[in-house]
Amino acid sequence: AGNQTATIVALACLKDHNLNTEINQSAIRECGGLEVLVNLLETDNLKCKLGTISVLRDITQDYETRKLVTDLGGVPLLVKLLNDSARPLQILVAETLANVAKMRKAQKIVRKTDGLPQLIDLLDVPQQVLTVAWDDLDADKKEMVYVVRGSIKALWSLSQCRKNKEAMRKAGVVKILARLLRCAHEDIIAPTLGTIQQCATEKNYQLAIQTEGMICDLVKFLSSSNEEIKKYCASAIFKDICKLQDNELRLVFVAKKKGIR
């Protein structure tokens, strides 16, 4: 118990520092801190896990750090923690995976350890969570929004890998992406569009995007005031309509003009 308390205090002290600076990240790497943090992922103490992953979430924004976390075997441990019922933990794990999964090696490990279906399951929340405005949600539902946001960001990173795209499609991600496109929260819509435009290079996705009626939703976002949303939306439409038949293509451009009027 004493050791766990000391660990929690040490993690809290780490969080008091700016973990985004190169000098602090280098110090953690050079003193063997990453090995300790990865080992702590296997602890049974929830506070310890929350503190550990909170630190990892911040420092894995750095390329060298996420590479080392992957090499140290941290990815399977993170995937395993997605099964934990504590939502604050799910949020931090998903956000950490979103960083780490920018590494090709990590993308493969997540797929091999069945992390993709788990992340997709975390996106499957009650419709009310997605459609009700943020200010009208209670604390529990706001927590669900954070879980969805972290999970879709992780899938966005993971969808850089072609094999992952197909595994995600087989796990049922397309219908859920269509649902997320119609949600009220821009911080979910942006990574959803990022994921869609990433996957729209694949023929199976191009067909699914049309089948699920996503083109109309995509067109709507062309008039968004959010530049990031417009960028990913335009990219998704461009990648998808290149494969449409001529008559369908004309319909899309008509809709597109209405969307940006």
C-alpha cells in the first residue's frame, strides 16, 4: 500500500511539469522512466493506472517516446485496458493509442491483439449522447462523449494501415461512422471525417459510403465554419466521387453546389 501511495504521488509530481517539452521527455526516457511507466500499466490499482496513462498520453505526442513505448511492449497492455469498465481510464487509453498508433508497428500490434473491434465497440453509445447538445448532457453522458472522441481519434490513426481499414470494415465500423457524422459534437465529427477520408481510398468503403447515404452528410459539411471539418470533408468527397457513375457524379455536384451556397 505504501509503495502504491508513493507511486501515485510521484505520478502526480510528474504531471506538475510540462510533459510536452523535449527536455522533459528526454529526461524521462534517459532515466528509464518509460520502462517504469509501461510496467505500471499492469498494476491493479486504478489511481495508479490513471496517473500512468495520463502521463503516457501527454508524452507519446513525441515520436521517439511513442516508438520506445511500442518497442517496450506497451501497446498490447494499452489494448487490454480498453476492456476496463472505468470510463476515465478508457478515455485516457484511447487518447494514448491515438498517439502511439501513428507508428506503423503499433498499428499492426493493435490489429493483432484485437484492439480494433474493442475501439469500435466503444463508439456504440446511445443516440442521445450523440444528438443532444453538449450543454444539455449530464456528467455521465459527457464522459461517454469523451470516450467516443478518444476512440475515433485512435481509429483515425489506425486507419493509415490498409489491413486495418479492412479489419475495421469487417468489424462494422461503416454504420457507426455514418451515425457519428450526424452527431452534434464537432470534436467527434472532425476525426470521423478524418477516418472516412482515410478509408475512402478503398473500393469497399467507396461503395459503403454511398450505401449508407453519407454523401449528403459530407456535402452538408462543406459549408461548415470549421476549416478542419471542411478540409477532411472535401478530401472524403473527392476520393469517393472519383468512382461514381456519371449520373451519380452529376447529382453529387448539384448537391455540392447547394451545400456551399
